[in-house]
Amino acid sequence: MPLRQSRRPVELAFAGLLAAVLAVDRACPLPEPTADSPTLTVLAADGTPLRSWPGADGAQRHPTTPEAVSPLYMQALLQYEDRWYHWHPGVNPAALVRAAWQWARHGRIVSGGSTLTMQVARLVDERAAGRSVRAKLRQIARALQLELHLSKREILALYLNLAPMGGPLQGVETASRAYLGKGAADLSRAEAALLVALPQSPTRLRPDRAVQAAQQARDKVLARMQALGVWSAADVADARLERVFAPPLRARWLAPLAAERLRQDARRSGRAQAVIQTTLDAGLQARLEQLLTDRLNSLPDAVSLAALVVDNRSLEVRGYVGSADFSDARRGAHVDMVRAKRSPGSTLKPFLYGMALDEGLIHSESLLIDAPQNFGGYAPGNFQADFTGPVGVAEALQRSLNVPAVDLLERLGPERFAGRLRHAGLRLRMPANAAPNLSLVLGGGSTSLEELLGAYTALARGGVAGRPRLTRDAPPQEARLMSEGAAYIVREILENGGRPGSPFRESAQRVAWKTGTSFGFRDAWALGVTDRYTFGVWIGRPDGTPNPGHFGANAA
């Protein structure tokens, strides 16, 4: 029989087998991993997770890639779990035969025969999980199917993101953040070995509950790495010295209200996102939250704080604290006071002086009158209840005197003042059916810390105000509030004075700052401007009730 004819049955058989494989593949498509229950994670600018929400299945996942994980972890994973990963087609026959022989000889599982691809098959197909022969055969079929459709890197990425890590945690990045407080890119040998061992028995080996069992499993991985010659004896000895410890799992959130705001924005816009990247600086955010938490000890129980830090160059928000203690319901913990509409007190006065300079109503050496006056039935007094008489522009602004400010506003016009502020992004909300009036400059309208801070950036940006941005893809919104010259003069005045005690005059860092207090001590404000940052603090009760004795200069 000619050679060509003798090959024909083999070719037909191979073609038939291939057709059968393709038919089965089409009839039983791979499940879509995690598609039905995505986890939303909000990140800081450097990728640090700030807050996440579980998917519909309750699992917490933080997406990562093989390139973003420590090489030490990847070494340990491949050497300990599947040394032939890059060479087999999804199944390692030798490993399966060895595992079956050990099981038959000892009557129990001595070593597993599953490849990493087979473990991924269990994770994407619940029916492939389990120890029955039927489940194992389905697992093998799914593993071959995975290798048919995906690259080795894509399969490895699925494992890194779906491996069970105890409780609701899935994936190496999630476990690293939750148990170790660091990203998976920065794992030591001991930490890498611990996280490699954990998926073998994620409930029994949780380092926050079973320290001894977790350490034994970690040391087993370390011993294997030494035996294979991958890590030196000295490196393994050093790794064994590291103590296994993880505090109980709990919410370790940064900027929780900023994250919630972005989640709600994504929902309203109909965008389905797994990751939202913010402009927040994780280190600055942590320090800011600690600063406000420390301050709480000196405040009444129902009082909260909010703070915002904006980069003047980009208008990107670097720090965002909507409430001082997110776990304290007595302080209105879930009310975002960065966006709440409150009376700004005297914090609008720098803008009034800037506009008055631009209109030629005053110059930097003008004298104003601080004496009892009546403006059509409106007779403002000063915070300290006394009057100075003739006073220079700089001193009037530094001391936040009320009568000179109301006099300037009458000359400029309340409607015009409110319109200029609104054009620059600071909208003053008036009581129902009320028009802008002379009380505006003393806090007669309401605005938010966010809008107020956006206007204050004009003092560092040549008179151009801007809307703070929480994400880099947010379009910039800018508008001129005052001339560059007026902004320079106002900033110079605020840098060189202020009460009480001119606290920043001797500092190496020049700070232009202004405080404010609303009627009835309901809101205490402090805002500051440097070359790089504009920042603001609000203190008060979220329900709007008075907070006697706490005002901008002594509290905020």
C-alpha cells in the first residue's frame, strides 16, 4: 500500500478528533470569569486602593497583572505549584499519574496533580470543583479549553486575580493589601511564600486567624524553594525569621466619602467600571485623616470636620476628607461636608477686595472707615464688637472687619459680586425668594468647601479660579475671578497678617490664609494658599445646629 494511502486513515481520525473537540468547545463555552459580579475599586493616583465594593457574589477583588506582582511571588508560585507551566498543554500527565499512584498506595492525597491551568479551570467553572472523578475530568477538559483560547500570560493573570485567599478575598493583590498592608509588587520572600501557600486551604491558613498553621504552610514553601535551588539557604533562613502576623480583616479605607462620590457618579452616568483612578495622594490623604482624627479629641461629640487639598497647577485634588471619623454616626459620619452647602462666613472677603481693586474702588494704600454705619436699615457690627475708625485696606482685610467690607459691597453691588463669583464656579445659594444683598460678604448665602477652595486657587493662579478635579479625565473648568495684579495684592495682604497672632509670618513656607465663622457659630472655616497647594478646613455640626465657642480662628 502506498505511503500516502496508509496515512489517510490517520489524517481522517485526527480531523475527526479535531472536529469533535471544536464541536464540544462550541457546545460548552468557557464561563466568563467574574463577569456577573464585578468588584469596583477606587484607587489613589499611585494605584493604592482607597475603597472597594464587593460584587454580587460578595467577593473582594483587586485586578492585577503578572508584571505588577513581585518577581519573588511569581518565582515561588511557578516553582511550588507548577514547574512545567510554560511547557504543558494545560494538563501534566506525569503529575496526574504520580498523584493517582500515591493516592492508591497511601489511601489519601499526598501531592496534587493539578496544574495552575487546572486550578484556574476550577475557579471559572464551579462544576469543575471538587474531588470526584467526574469533577476532575471536567476540570481537565476545561484546562485544555483554557489553553486553546487563552495565552499562558492570560491564564496566569486569571489565577492572580481569582485565587481564593480567605473570607471574601480573591487574588494576590487583594490579599496582600488586606493581610500585609502593602501592594503585591513589594512582597518579601516570606510574604510571597505565605500568599503562595494560602490558596491551598484559604480558610484553614488565614494569617489573621490561624497564625501557626499559616506559618507552617509558608515554611513548607520556603523549604521547597531552597531544595530546588531557586532561593539560597541564607535567604530562606532570613525569610523564616519574619513573623507571620495579620490583624483581623476590617475596612481599611482611605477617603471613603470621595470614593463613594465617584461610585455614585459612575452609576448615574451609566458607566460600568471595575476601577476608578483618582488624583488623591495616598500618603498625604493618610496624614490628613490622622490630623483630623487627632483634632476630634478637643471637639464636642456631634461636631465633624472636613478638609480638602488641591494642587494649584493641575487643580487635582490631593486630599479629601468628607468627615473626620467615618465610623462615628454621632458626628454624621456619612455626610460629605466637602460638598455640603454651608454659610461661608467672612471667607468671601478676599474676593470682594480683589474685585474692588479691579474696579478702582480702592488701591492698596486706601483708607476705609470702620465705624457704626447704617446701610438702608442694615447695620453690621464686628466680630469683636468694637470699631477702629480709619483703617488701611490691608489691616481691614487681615482683621476681617465687617463694616468696611459691607461698604465696599454696597459700592460694587451685591448682584454683581454674586454674578462674578458664580462665573468663577462659586455659586451662592440664597434663602427662598431672596435676592443677593449686603449680607453676602458676611455669610448671607451658602456654598461648599469644594466651591470655596476652587475660588481660592485664583490667589495662586494669577486670578484664575478653577473647579477641583478628583479624576484626571475630568475636563478642566477655569474662569477669571480677578486680575493678576489684584490676586497678587490680596495674597500678599493675607500672607503678611491675620489673627490671632499672625501664626504663619515667621514660617519658611509663606501661607496666605483666611478664617471665617458663620452666624451662631454654625460653621468654622480656615483656608490657605501656598505656591503649590490650596487647602481648606471646615468644622461644625452636620445638622446645622450651633457650636458655641468654636470659630474659624480658634478651631479651624
